[in-house]
Amino acid sequence: MADISTSAADKKEKEYFTHVPQEAPGFFLKGSHQYDWGLKNRLSQVFNPKDGRTVMLAFDHGYFQGPTTGLERVDQTILPLEPYADCLMLTRGIQRSVIPASTQKAIALRASGGTSMVSPFEEWEGELDGKKIKFGRPGFEPLSNESTALNIEEAIRLNASVLAVQVFIGSAYERQSLKNLTDLVDAASRYGIAVMGVTAVGRAMARTAQYFRLATRIMAELGANVVKCYYTDEDFETVTSCCPVPIVIAGGKKLPELDALKMCYNAIQQGANGVDMGRNIFQSDAPISMMQAVRGVVHENLTPEQAHDLYNDLKARGTK
């Protein structure tokens, strides 16, 4: 039976071995020790070899949201944050038009797209027992109808370390999004470029450990080198234990700074290899201060409270 449900006939309880680290002989990063030299080298640019962790700065939201709050002028809001990131997650349009070619940061290039926030839901009005009612297709997510948005030659030209592809497990276009992932894995592996499967959550998808165990494991089994998913307050350690490749957490909606730092800390303690944050940094009152606080949690083992004190201290000294 799939993880999404358990049969009453199963005679053995699931065992996640959360207390046993997965071995990676001769390399610092989970699940990556048998890759070729080039792919390992690119992953070493994304993840710090000293601690196996990363602070990815996500600002690719415009590919389906347009000028998101905080990203109206990427040159003004994101470039000041670049020195504090390990990896920049962005679209090729922003990379070419805004990011200096002199940057030494790893590039995670958005490689899927094709829909926007104004894509219409398939809903209609009808009648049921003489009463007007709205109907819709369960599992139908317009945003899930993506295709690949660049080819491998473009990724090579832009010196990408990672290609990021959205995957919509449980949606009407699940198969297409998984095909996008496997196509990119096939193309990227020929050139030693990593692929990151990004777990999408829509109206029909639950933000639970059970769902994320399913989604992240499917992507890893199909060849993703890194997986991005949301943090769950319960049983997140089972998600990271079940996934044989590194997991980075998405920041999600904007949270109060201390809450966002607690989420980072808890995810790292429960086996995540880093964060890929956007709105919780660039929509903060003091983004540069927040970026440094997140780095403190990920790379310096600060507690959330210590990192929040750092944030407030930097903010008070005028670091925006």
C-alpha cells in the first residue's frame, strides 16, 4: 500500500529509523556520494561542505505571480541580499537582466512554468435538489498545468548548478509535472547539473507529513537530486528520514520573524539540509538583518531566540 493510506491487513508498523543517519561514504551530502565529479562539485556550491547545509534565496515568484510584493524591483530589494545567500533561486529572465555575471553564488534556475495566478478555475453553477450550487472538478489546479520552461543548453549557458521544477502530486496534471521532472533529470544528468523537485501544494493537497512523505519520496525515486517541501509541525523528521536525498524547506507565507526562525531551526534539527526562503526574507521589515539571522540558524547553530536577538540588534543599528 502507498504511504497515503495503510491497509488494515498490514502486519508491521512503519519504521522510519529517524535516529539513524543515512550514510554517504566519502562525501558530505546525503544520497550524493555516488554521483560524478561535476555534479558533486555543483552540489558543493549549493550546500556548504562544512555543514552540509544551504541558505537558498528564492525570488522566482514572478514567473506566475508577476511583481510580487517585495520583488517589484529586484535590483533594489534582492541584490543587497545576495552576499548572504549560498544559492540564488530565480528565473532566467531575472538572471540575465538583473544579476551581475560576477556573482560567485550558485544558481538554482526555475525550469518549469506556463500558467499564472489568473488562470481560471473550472467552476460552474448548477442545481442540486432544487437549490443553486457551484460545481468544480476535485483536484483541478490550473497552476499545475506546467511544462518545462527552458532546455538544457540554456541551463548550461546560464551556468546553473540546479534546475528547479514544480511537481504537483495529487493534481489533475500530476503526470505532466512528473514528466517535466524526469525529462529534466535525463537531460541534466548528462551534464552534471542537479535537479530539484519542488513540492507544490494546492487546494486539493494537504500540508501533512503523510502527504510530504509521499510527494518527496516519489520525486527522489524518479531521480531528483534535491527536494523542496514545506515544514510540518508534526512528524517532519519522518519526511526527511524517508527521503534519500537532501530536503530544503520552503518558507511559505510571511510569518513574524521569530516564528520563521523557529521554523528554520526545527526543520534543521529534524533533518532538513537547509532552507529556500523568499517572502520571509524580502518581505521582512529589515531583509538584510533577517537574512543574516537565518544564516545564523542554518550555519552557526543559533537558537531561534539568539537569531531573533541578532535580527533586532542589526535592525537597531540600521541594517535594513
